[in-house]
Amino acid sequence: MTTATRPVPFLTACIRAMPRPRPVLAGRVLRYDGLHLETTGFPAEPGAVALVEGVAGRNTLAEVVGFKDGRNKLVMTEPGTPVVAGAWVRLRPDRQEVAVGDALLGRVIDAQGTPLDDRPAPLLAETWPLAGRPLNPLARCPVDRPFDCGVRVVNAALTMGEGQRVGIIAGSGVGKSVLIEMMARNAQADVVVLALIGERAREVGHMASRLMQGAAAERCCMVAVPADRSPLLRLRGVRRALAIAEWFRHTGRRVLLIIDSLTRVGHAQREIGLAMGEQPTAKGYPPSVIALIPSLLERAGPGLQGEGTITAICTVLADGDDTLADPVVDSARAILDGHMVLSRDQAQMGIYPAIDVTQSISRVMADVTDRAHQTAAQRFRKLIAAYQANQDLMLMGAYSPGQDKDLDDSIRLWPQLRAFIAQDPWEPVGLVASREALVTLCGDPQTLSDGVS
């Protein structure tokens, strides 16, 4: 049989058996503006990490964030790195997994997992996906146990649950950092994962010096990405912190995750989104910022049966103390299970923590407390609201006692109400003690025997 008369399947098999060239996992720089660069197209998915050839051997990493018209778009991890047109950009092995393990406790690392505490790199044998593992919402355990955060007014009037996600909403300079430091030090959790994203370098050092010492450090892991780092590293930092918290939850532990701040995470995504050509919407935020917030917050919460929980506390910076017009505040409040609003007026009066109970809420409090506790908390909120609403009237002398029983009670109890909110940062108050003090102040003392649910 001649070659011309051989069956077509034979030729097909020969072609399939021929070695095929591997795709080139590299490209060359076409455009660079100091942070974002475009390269010739090469096979890479968004999130992949590439090595960019810099001037004089100064190479740096970049992350693929998209591709268009046959070109890849990347964001540099070190803005301002000298790069020339035509430089090679080579795809690195998969970097979508992060190293995790108990050796992270007591350590301070950056977005790449590099130690910042001048100690050797921790020995970590396990990995976890940077983007997390999706969980079936119907298979998750319910939030039905109270969480002791060590802050009296929160334990009493805004009781949290294990696996709850709470926001701390405030302007600048009203005590957010002091409040999260109190919770990180005093909360009843097995592990504390603290993500300092976009904060001042001085504040990062201050927080590390106070929390990463002694017994507190034995259960704490800190991921720090200061404000001068690239937006890419700020996003990778919060995702790394979430991945670490998810692994500890997977091992059955109760995790307290603190993100400071969610607003600056949104700012990082805004920088990348606008550079990618997204159209700005409310206050200059592109749609990707609004989509990012729930994708991050939904990773926290309770795990599956037999796993632990992630109780998340996120600070949200309200521009100009306006908690209504800020799109990040509005989006976060819609997805969170509660929020605490810090009042500048209370801070100016010297009441710390400056939590405005009348504007704050815990959406799971009814599921983790008994009826006597809830009744006392409602009356506590009502008395504070009555005093604040009529404060100007009383100062003018236009109110006469006996006209409003609630207002009379609030005036009589105001020194005790104010003292109940205030707390020394170094003196934790447990959940049981907080409940008993609240019921004694605003409820029926006989209900103390009901106990905490």
C-alpha cells in the first residue's frame, strides 16, 4: 500500500504523535508608567505572578490583573522600579497558595509572607489557597454562641456571636486603634489574626510592640502592609490574612480576625480599577470596589460542622465623619452582621471607647443572649437616647422633672450610664460580669439568676 492510499486515521495518529512546542510563558514590556505595565501576550490567568526584568539586575514581581487586545496587564509590587521597554517578563510557578501553620503565631509578616520581625522565616508545611475555599452556605454552622470581646459596653449592649462580622465605623482620631487593640488583647479566642492594611508605619510598629510581647503574642499573627506599599500588596495582604484565618478555622479553632482598615483595602482596589479603565461611580469608586467588599467578608464567619469560627472585626474609615454618604461604609454595613459607630462628641468628652450605642447594632444579639439581657440592653439604649435628645433642653433650663419618666431616669442615671461605657484599655471585663452589671443598672436584679444563654 502506497503512502497516498494509506487511511487518513494513520496520518492523524502520526500528527498527534509529533512533539508540540510548549507555550512561551514570557513576554516583553510594551508600556510602563511606574506601577502598571503592559506586555506582549502570554498564557497567564489573573492573579498569576511574574518576574519583571529590571535595570542593572534589579528584578521585581508583578501580578497579572487582566488582558486585552492580545496584551497582558500587570501591577508592580514595588512601584517605581526602573524598567525599560522590551524587558522580559517571565511567569513564575503558581503563587496562588500561601504557606500556613502554627509557626505563624507570634510572628509579623508582610503580604508576601516575608518576616518583618528580624527573625528567621517560619517553617510551614501546609498551604491554603490565597483566594480561599468556597463553602456551601447551607452547610455552615449557625452563629448561636456569644463571643466575649473583653469590652464591657460591647459585651452588654452589643453582644457579639462567635462567627459574627462586625464593622467599627468612625472618622479619624476617635479611638479605633485603641478599641481593636483592647479586643485583640482581651478577647476570648484561640487565635488572633491582625491585618494592618494601609496604616501608618509608626502605627504598625506601635501595635506590634504592644501585642507581640509575652503571652498575647503566643496566639497572635500579624500581617502588616503599610500605606507606602503598592495597592497590589495591600490587596494581597488582606487576602493572606484571610487565608491564614481560614486555615486556623479549618483546624477547629476560634479565630478573631481584625482588619484595619477595610476602607484602605477599598482604596487599593480603586487605584487598580481606575488604572484598568473602569469608570468611577460614587465618590470615584469603580464597581470592582463594591464587588470586592462582600467577596472578602463572606470568607469570614462560622465554618462547617466540626470546624471552628472566624469572628471578624473590620474598621471602616468614614470620610469627614459622614457615615451615610461614604460608599465603602454603606456597602460594608449592608453585608456585615452589625456595626459600632464611634462618636467624636463622646471622644471629646473623654468617654473611651467612644461607642455611640444609639447608632450601633448587633444583628445576632437576639440569638446569643437571654430575654433579661435583651430587655436591659433595650432600656440602656433608650435611656441614653433620651438624654442625648434632650440635652440642649436641659442646659437651657426648659425641662421640669416629672414630665417624662424615661428622661427623669436618664438624668438620674447619667453618671452611671457614662461610667458604664467608659473602660480602661488594660482592664478587661468579661461577658458574664458585663451582663450582670447591665441588668443591675437597667433591668430587674431578680433576672440575674437566669444566666447567660
